[in-house]
Amino acid sequence: MPPVDKALIDERDAFARALAEWYAVARRPLPWRLRPGLYETVVSELMAQQTQIATMLPYYERWMRRFPDFEALAAAPAEEVLRHWEGLGYYSRARNLHRCAQIFVHMAQKPRSAAGWEELPGIGPYTAAAIASIALGQPVAVVDGNVVRVLSRLTGERRHFSGNAEAVKAFRPLAAALLDSQNPGQHNQAMMELGALVCLRGRPLCAACPVAAFCNGRAAGDAGDLPHIARRATERLEVNRVLCIEGGAILLHRIPEGAKRLAGQFELPLAEELGWKPTGKALASRTRSITHFRIREQIHCLPRAPLPESGLPPELRWVRIEALDTLTLSGPHRRWIRELLAGVQASSIRPETEG
């Protein structure tokens, strides 16, 4: 560790005390903190991956009403689990949470350590540490993006990291050395909360920081520039999709179960899978982001003629419009389909003309 790290470790008791006093007053009254428990911690941690807290809150409340414990979740059909996750994205988290519950309820010996939790589906080092420390009181440090940002500024670490994984690995020993082993769950939550509320990306609120006196980045005046982590460049894609309505039914594409993203969900079909090249002006143009991709989706009305007369491929299905709520659609496509149906009556849809 750099010398500044050792200086911070030498003051860890004072640091932990200042952090704990701030957290006791400033922490947000989140539902899994007001009603803490092992299941609540597992659900909240998986939901919070790649999702802002404000976005996930209504999903969490709805989830807990339908699946209040491991047993209820384990017994639920996969389609219903995905429907309750719809809109949060990164759907592998929902599948992993479902499988995790199914395994957990049948375990004779429930996991008590971070290592034990890592054996379950979708539980990586960060999530395992969070569950073990917050719900089970185990003295293991949590290192996520918020904690990396806090520690990089406290230490004034100015090296350039190739990605988040390298930065997490670099700061894990320091996080462990600073951990309040008597109150590990509270300490970990305080570190994450500090990053979420005060030590903000690009614009840290140093004047409101409870541990500013320990911060090398603040003293040097470049806290807002830290950490130096290479970000993956955004790739832009453009696709053509089709809206085809016939006799009160809409044509949808079901993404295969083995797909890397959005497996098992329904979306509007791609024009290319029907062997059709759209002409004329699109009915609508929408954009969405998936990981580092920024996707522009042009939606066209599809003439009835190009559809195969001998039956549709298995991934294409006609679905009654009134049955849409029984399917799991990707969040953006459900919203877009509702908008399109509201603006275009099925009887008024006309195919595009050539030229």
C-alpha cells in the first residue's frame, strides 16, 4: 500500500467513529433497513446491481408483496418472477435470484459465510460480502463502485485502472483493513451510503463529508477527478423492427432461452428475420441502452404479404392484444407497444407503399 494508506489505517478507529456517527443521522430510511432480514438483504442487493436505488424502490416493494420470503419465491413460476422484474433490466439477476431461492430452501446447512454465499447462483464476491456482513454480522468488507470512489479519494490514489474489476481488487485490502469488525454491516452500508450521497462521481460534496479530515484527494484539490478508471466506449447500433396487427393480435418475437440477454422475453420482431426490407417513413423511432450499446430502433408498419403462408418460425407468435399483460416483454418494448397501440387503432394500420 502507498504510505498514505498506512496513515489512514493508523487512524481507522477515528475514521470509523466519524463515519458511524454520520451514518446514524444521514442514512436513507430504505425498506430493507427498516425491516431488515436475510431475505430482504439478498433481494435488495441483487436488485441494486446496475440499478439506482430510486429506480428499484417500487419494484422492491411490489416484489416483497408477492414474494415475501425464500419459500414464496422458490415456489413461484419463472414467468411470474420475470414479470415482477420487468423494467429493471439485466434479467439474469431475476433468474439467479429465483434459482438461489430454490436451492436455499432445500439446503440442510444454510450458508453463514461470504464464501458459502458465493456458491449460490448469481452471488459474486461483492454481493456475498454484503449479505454476510449486513444480514449475518460477518467481518468481511464490501467493495463496490461507491466504495472504490471513496477509498481512491481518501488515499489520493492516482494510478489508472483498466476497469472496475481491477480497481475493486486493488482497494479490497484497504477496505478490509479499515473495516469496523464490531459493526461490519453498518460500516459497509455507511461506506456505500457515503459514496451514494456525498462522495459523488465528478462532484463530491466535500464540505458535507464526515471524513473530509482524512481525505488526501480533498487536500490536493483533485478529489472530483478520482478514481481514474477506463470506461468502455459506447457502441451505437440501429435496427429495424416491425409492428404487425391482424385481427386483434400482434406479431411478437420470443428471444430464445439460451440468449445472452433478455432470454425468454418478447419483443417486436426484427424486419430482417422476416426477410423484409422496410421502405418509407418509420412509424416511430426509439432508443435504449443495453450495457455499453446505444440502440436506435426504427419501428415500421409491416404489410401482411411478406409473412410466410406455411406457418411462422417457432420464435414468432401471434398474441392477442388483451393477453399482452400475461407475457414478459422487455421493459422498453412493453412501453413502446402501449404507446403505439394507443396512437394507432388496429383497423387504421395500413401497409407502407413502395418508393
